[in-house]
Amino acid sequence: MQKIPELKFVPSTGQYRVRFKRNGKQKMLSFGTNKENAELAYAAWKLEWVQATVAGSVRQVNNTTGWHAAAGVSADITDELTLDELGKRYVKHCQRVHTKNEAKNKRLCVEHVLKHVGDVYWSEFGTAAYTDLQDALVAEGRTLERINKICGEVRAWMKWCHVRELITTKLHQDFRDVGPVRSTRAGVVESPGVIAVDWDDVEPVLPFMSPVVAAMVTVQFWSGMRPGEVCAMKLGELNTSDPEVWFYRPANHKNSHRIKNKNKDSKHVLIKGIGKIAQDAMRPFVERCDDPGSFVFRPIDAMEWRAQQMEKAGYREDRKCKVYPSELKARQRRKETRQAFWQERCNPSYVTDSYGKAVAYAFDKADREGVDLERWSPGQLRHGIAQKLRDVGNMQGATALLGHKNSQMTVNYAALTEEELRRVVGNLDELNAA
């Protein structure tokens, strides 16, 4: 005989429930919140379960017995989803409506919960499990900022589930009532913050990078862009008509959903100025084609560069025999085959992760060649240029160039004009020449 489901109390909802499978799916049946009534109703339901099992047809609900009336609840059987099932629905939704990086953060949040809490039913994921998750993240040595970021994503996930009536209002409210982890909590590690990197520490690493990544690093440092902004740069978003300063207006950026133009209904347009140093670095990639939808920096260009390096390594520099046209044609065919292969498999642009890995690979390459370099990450580059501008007393220029957003900085940022950008970028060129 099939095992009779047990009556269990669910603290997160205050209900007495049983769970069982029907047609291969997990089902949930509530007997209300009153313990005495729930036990009486469960006894009647259990008898019906046994009778139905013996008859060879598990009809878990029979309204003639009146057990549901005793419990004071509806006799409807509903699906009870696990956290894994809720997470898959949430991630699929996020991939459809969020950017690639934002969707990734949502997915990592779900993975953290499944790792530390397990694939339990949503009714078992209450405030106790939520605080246990916080404790586990603290024990792992994660920074305070990261812990609260993950927990904030969890609350956003539960809110999404509540809006779609996948969990109860009570559970959603319970998560809202749990506060963030405080800096005074024992064992919490404070984030050290981002350390600015000087150009003198950046330049020695460039020879160990592909020309594409080296250009990205140079442009990011001397323009104060975020890693995501330099990765997402498209030819159609560049204005190269002014030889002194190019202007980059990204269609989407970090604060595009927050900053509104008071004079228009459209979003405020972020403007980035690109001086001569950055122009020289990115010019070969800008002049590569005239498709406005093409990304300036593409992984396929780095792959092609590596293939060319490998081919050159196989050629003898002191070769004296003639290079026949057939050999040149063979090289061209190999090149076209490679490009077609990578065109299908390479992402059209870099993302922050692949960009960061490419920079880290350069340091690994330097280590293999016995060159000791001070390591840094792309996130430190804009801090470095901010430090340079502060050193020359141009704090307003640093605020505008970086696009910082708070009450005072927003005023400087919003009032930024192309003429002011030209002056700021001019300071950068003077710094490099000094």
C-alpha cells in the first residue's frame, strides 16, 4: 500500500498541510491553521486515502466525507513548487527583461539559495532559513556589501513570486521584515573598496594583451568609462567629427533608468569624451567597418590576432624560397574558415566577465615569462583617472567625467556640455604629455 502522507505544520504560513504526488506532480493540501480541527479533518481524509488506495484509485479528495468542512478550508488541491522550480521561472523571466549582467546576478542569487538552503518547498523557506543563509554567507567570508546584495536579490525574487501568486502574502511580508546584515555583526568583513591604479602600473601590462584588449584598457582609463560601457560601445554611438575630442553617447548605461531629462520625456543622454590618447588606441577598430550596429571591440578580432601570431611563429624569418600564389590563397582560405567558425561561436562583443578574464590572462602570461607586475582589474581604471584629475585640482571634471550620481554630483553631471568635456579631456592629454 502506498505510504500515507503525514500531516505537518508549516511555520512560515501557520498552516497544517500534507503533500503527495498525483500524476507525477507534487501536490499540496491545506487543513487550515487550527490544530484541533486540522487533526480531525486529517483523520477523515486519511481514512478516505486508505479506502481509495485499496480500491485502486487514489482519489485524494471526496467532498462527501465533509473533512474540509471540519477544517474550515476549501478542498482544492494545489501544486506546491520547490525553490528550484521557482528559481527556474524567475531566471527565465529575468533573462527576458533584464540585461545579460543583471540576469546573471539574479541567477547567482538563486544558486546561492539552493546551495545553502537546499531544494526545499517554498513553504519551508521561511525567515529562519533566510537568516541561516545570511549566517552562511558571513561564515564564507563574503564582504558586507556582497552579502546584502545577495539578500536583496532574494527579496526581489520572493516579491516576484508573490506578485504572481506563487507564494503567500505572509511569507513575502516575513522576508521584508528581516533586516540587512549590519557592519557591527561579529565576523562580518568590510569591503576594502576599489583602489585606484596609476597609468604607470597599467602601461607595462599592455604588451601582454591582444591589441583589442589593450585598446579597451587604454580607452577605459583615459575616458573614465565603466567596464560595461567600453564593452558595449558601438560605432553608431560614436561621433568622430571633431578631431580633438570624440563623443560617445551610449544608448543604455548604468543610470539610464534613474536619470531623467527634466526638459524632455526621453532619458538623459550620457556623454563620454574620448581624447587623443584613447583615439589613437581605438582608431584601427573604428575604421574597420562602417556598420553602425557593429561593436567597436569584438572577441573575434582578438581570436584572429592570435591565429596570425601562431602562423607567424611557424614561418621562418630567413626563408629564401619564393612564396607562391597558391600558398597565399591557402592562407586566405584558412583565414576565412577561421572567421566563419568563430563568427558562429564568439559573442558579438565583450562583457565585463570576459573582459576581466582577458586582463587577468595578460598577467598570467607575464608571470609565465618571468615579468613581475602589480595586478589590477578593469574596475580600478576609472578610479585611477579620477585620482589624476583630483591631483590637478579638477574635482568637478572628475565628477562629470565619471558620471557619479548623488545630490551634488548630479548637478555637475547634468550640466555637462561638450565644451566642458573638451576642457576635461584636454587636461588628460596634458597630463600624458607632462
